[in-house]
Amino acid sequence: MVHRRVRGGKYKINHAEKKAPVDVGDELEVNIIDICPNGDGMSKIQGYVIQVPKAKPRERVKIKINQVGKKIAFGEIIK
């Protein structure tokens, strides 16, 4: 986060763009820690949320990342 002084003595905050810690196609083994509001399992890597359909809390599953967004990624369970 960068603070920059602008006219009138106020500060403007420029948020630095963070890169997601995962990429499309990555295969990971994650712990499901919670349930998302839509019922899918949720895991976190470095504070980044990964949503996994059909996963239950306290499971350890191997997943493949299908889609990556700014705040959340979506994965599917691999057998």
C-alpha cells in the first residue's frame, strides 16, 4: 500500500496489485477449513481463498485449479 499526498493535504492510497499464489492447472493438496455460503468447501493459501465444490470441512483433498480471480480461485477434486 502506497500513500501519496494530493491537493488539499489529503492522502490517496494506491493499492499495490498482489499476484495470486496459485495458477490455472496447479495441482495442490489442501485442507478444507470451512464452508462457503453456497455450500462448497473453502481452503486458504497465504490468505487467498480457494473454493472446492463437494468438499467438506476437515478433509484433506488433492485439487486442480480451474479458474483464478483477484480474490478467489476455484478448484476441483482429483481422484
